Amino acid sequence: MSKRIKRNLLHALIAGLMLPVAAFAAEGEHKLELKARAVYWNDESLVYPTSTTPSPKASSYEQSALGVQINYASPYWASFIGVDASLYGVAKIGDSGTPTSNLVDVGNNGQLEDSYVTAGQALIKLKYQNIAQLKVGRQLQNSLLLKSTNTRTVPDTYSGASALVKPIDGLTIYGAIYDQWRARSTGEFEKFKTEATAVGVANTIDYISIFGASYANGPLLVTAEYLNSKNYLSKFGLVGAYTIPFDKNSLKISGGLFTSRDAGSLFVCSAEKELDCTGTSRLTNDGLGVYIDGEWKVSNFTFGAAVAKFDGLWIEDNFAVDATKTGSLTQDHGSNPFPTSAGLGPDMSNRDELVGSVRLAYDFKEYLPGLKAGFKYARGTGAKSSNKENSAVGSENFREFNLQYAIPFVKNLSARYIYMNYDSHVENGSTTATIKGMPRQDWEQHRFYIDYSYQF
């Protein structure tokens, strides 16, 4: 009932606001876009042995799905108001192995859903010249600590309001507040949750709020952002970058500082899967991470190297969803802004961990236009348990190879292959001396994407 009331109110609000300006000329054009993506994932992993499972078997699955987006963006009527809307549809193509909520959701029967259709975006947009903008409704989010991801068939979206102001050249001040989101594998908008599932333990987050500012001036870019998951977690990020141009190449130096702290009664032992503790007691957390990164672009090559250091557990996940459902938990969602992060599995941001990474990319435009390749390697050492003292000390490695090809004989058609491998090792580990931030010994995944877009 409440969902229907909210939907009707949104429709009435759109209609009521549009009527007074319908007679005015529109600024810009109507835009209609079709996007289609076919995805295939092949995943295999091995967890650490325990006293009850001394020789664990590898877990594996395959999933494939097709996602379609129809995205509409209106012009601004009276140079003031407009509407945007997106229809998302996802259909499962095939699956085998362990059901997981990656491409489509897992139902209460423990099996993958066949398909869903949803209004992924539906918003009113207001603007004042090029100074201020407001969006109210279902929308994409893209900021330092919270991003709509594009790694599945369709992106995840958020319900609430966002705004930005540009008081002077180069400075943007922005903010957002959301009370619901739609995860990347489901069509339902739901409340934010923690991962706590025990009876009598509160796990509902009222809202997520964001406030930030970004300043760009020539080669300099600085961004600061604060995020608050109500009564659960607060985070702060500060990044800066400076690009030095050379003849036919450039060098970009950047650095960042990020914190993640408990913010209230919802931060309990079971609220986050990487907390090293048992039970459901209230916890404290004071995580800090810093990094420095260098990226050199020369000819068709891009070289990068970064190092990050952590004091306390820096938590990537801002919330979860459906923590108490019978099917698979949809964990996350957060944004890992560290250039040393892994694209698969753990966050590589454990207490006392030191992480270094290198990356290389090459554009084959002179030999085969549209083809690009990249490689990344990251290694973390000295990791310790987050909320208890024990003898466990861990190391972890991440490798990623990706190949993408913009097919030249079909406009807006592209293909991409990504191979990722993660492995970890815990010294002095046992059933009582573990590191939950390193839950798997080995993890391997293959991803294939085919993307097509068409502008009407």
C-alpha cells in the first residue's frame, strides 16, 4: 500500500508541476536511448578449512542474463523544469551451480528469478541557469563514496533527492539524501539495511545522506565528501590530483585520505561481514586509509602505480539489503576509491594492511582501432583482525586482465572480457585466529559483456 501511495504521489507531483509550464518553449531536445547488455559470469572459489570442514570443496557457478534499458530525458520547459525516466528489464538466460544474487535475485525458494521489469529512474529535475540543479525521485548516484555500479546488466538506483550548486567557476557543492534503493540484481526498491539477521537486532537504516564539494582549476582537482548511513556508519573522503602535461604525454599525481567510523546503535558485530567478532554486541570502529598514486600516459601506453596504508578496518560497504530474506543476501553497496582495491571479493583494506599495486593499459588504435587491453596487480601484506587481538597475520593478491573491443563495423556495439583472480594466506591462522576480511583462499572469475546502444 505504501509503495502504491508513493508512486501515485510522484505521478501527481509531476503532472501538477508540468501543467503551468506546458505553454512555454522547451530548452533543448527530447532524448530517447536504448541500451542492451548481455552478460556471462563463470566463478569458482575455495574457502579456508575449518575444524568442522577440514577439506572444503570448491564452490562454483555460471550465470548469464540480458538487460535492456530505455532511457528518456526531457528538455527543460521554461528553462526550469523537466523529467527523466528509465525502464529496466532483465531476463535470466542460463545458470548452474550455487545460486547467487549477482545478475538476477535469488527467490525465497532458493532459485534464481527468471526476470523482472522496473522503473529504474523516474525523477523531476529543476534548474536555475547553470548555477543550481535539483533532482527528486529515482535516480543514478555518482560521487566519491557512493556510486551506481555498471558491472551487472543494469545499474542500481536510489530514491530521494540530490542537488548541486556552482557558486563560482570551478567550484561545485553537492548533496543527496536517499531513503530507498534498488539493488543491481532486483526490480524492487527497498529500505537500506545492515547485514544483521538475528531476531531482535535492529538492522534498518532510515536514510543515507551525502554532502561534498569539488574544485577544479586547470591541472588541479580536489574533492571532499562526507557520507552518513543513519545510526550505522559515517565516512569521509578527501582526494586531490594534479596533472603535469608534457610533450605528447602527461603525468598525474594523486592522493587521498578516507575514514570510516561507527555512527550509532546499528553498528553491531553481525552488521558487517568483515568484522572479526561473534555475537550481536555494539561495536566501535575507527578506520583510516591513505594512498598515493601516479599515472603516466605516453603514446598508446598508460602506466600506473599506487600504495595504500590502513590503520583500523576501513569499511567499503555503506549498507546491505534484504538481510533477513530466505534467499541470498545482497551485500554492499559502497564505493572503494582506493586505486589499490580489488574488483573481486574482499576490499583489501584490513587493519594495519599495506597494499601496493601496478597497472598497465595499451590502446591498439594504430593496429586495430577499437581494441584496448589492461592489466592490474595488487598485493596486501601485514593485515590483522579488525575487532579482536589474535596471532593471525594475512597477505592477499589480486590480478585483473581485461580486453575490450569497440566493433567498428557496427556502430555503438562493443565486447569486453575480464579475468580476475584473488588469493590470500593467513599466517598463524586457526579456527580462533582468523581474518574475516580474507574469507577465501582462492577465487577466480571470468566475465563477458556485449553492449549495444542506440539513440533515437
